Amino acid sequence: MPRERLPLLFDLSRSDEPKGETGLASGPSAEQVAAAIASGRCQDERVFDRFLNSAMRIVSDLHWTPLVVALRTAEWLNQLEVETVVDVGSGAGKFCVATALATRCKFIGVEQRPRLVHAARALAETFGVSDRVQFIEGTLDDGAVPGADAYYLFNPFGENLFGPEDHIDEDVELGNERYERDIAAMESFLKQQPVGTYLIKYNGFGGRVPPTYDAVRSALDLPNLLRVWRKTRENWSGFEP
């Protein structure tokens, strides 16, 4: 689905603006971008992505959460009074950092690639949220996902089904077997969470939400479906769909 064009608050297309080391116009500072996001205003993706290195900017459209989704999620997290969020497959940290700027939540990103963990920590430092945003290396297999009020999934296992040209790199195991294993582990993990736990899905995760969860928020006006589920009961007495 084509991405919705976001309003430009800072014009990066002007040829008279100086060029920074990212190769894009130097544009606004991290403090200015942080203040705009904190106020709930959408940014052109390039404004935020300037603070990623070139390799991570190239894959941003495919792999990192759009700012408009981060802002909608932040709105819901504030409404639901969520305090802690874990992003499974946090990549370069864009979702955690951007959403933290618009909430008071604490975020933990779990990421399997060490270089992305390092980059995400640097991004949190750049935007001044490292007191509330941390990143750890790990996977579902090794039990690295900590407890939290809410879990965010932006199709974190989909890369296993992509062709090589759409892989971030070839440094980790990828493929159908890994995909099936991760889906099963995620479904089991969700079943084990306590009543009251929230699941935030953007563009799905490939598996089924346990029937003990109920949908409490949905957005159809974003590039892909964004939905929040809440675990409301320990057991399910009906038929699982």
C-alpha cells in the first residue's frame, strides 16, 4: 500500500541549504524535531531519518515505523495510561524514540542485530530520551523479551519472507523455518502474559492474537492497519477462530 504523504514542517528540498554529513540538507536540529514531535505534529520522514546513517535511511520505508504511526500510537498510549512498552524487533530505534517524544512512557527495544542496538542507543541519546528508552540485544528464542504493560509489533518477522534485496543484512538467520519458529514463540509469549497486557500491532505479525485478547483501538487511515488489543481474561471458553 503506498505511504500517505505527510505534511512538510521543514523544507529539505531547498538547494540553498547547507549539506550535512548525511548527504541531505542539514535542516532542523534534533531539539527542534523533538519539540515538533512532542507537540503531536507529523514530520516528513526525511526530517527524522537524517539522524540515521545512510544504510539505515535506505531501508527506513520498508523496515522502520512511519512517524504518523508512532504519533497515533503515542496518542493511544496516553489515553490508556500505559507506562511501559516493549518493541519486539526494534531495529534502528525509530519507533521507540519517536513515540517516547510524544509520551511519558518508558520503552525497551529488543533487537537481534548488535549494530542496530548500538545505532538505536545513539539515536536515543541524540533526541534526549535515553533516560526512558533503552535497547537490548536478544530474540524470542533466548527469552530476552522483558515484562511490560504493552508490546509493539511491526511485522517483526516478515524479513524472513523477503528476498535478499530487501534484507537489512545477512548477519542473522533468515528463512521460512525461522519465521515459523518466531511466530509460534510470539503466540506462546502472548498467551502467557497477564490480564491487562496490551498488544499493539502495525501491519500484523504473521500469527494469531490469542482469543483472550479484545481489540480496543483501530486505525484504518494509516499506511497499514494499526490496532491495539488488551488481554481481558485468562481463559477462553469458546471456539478459537
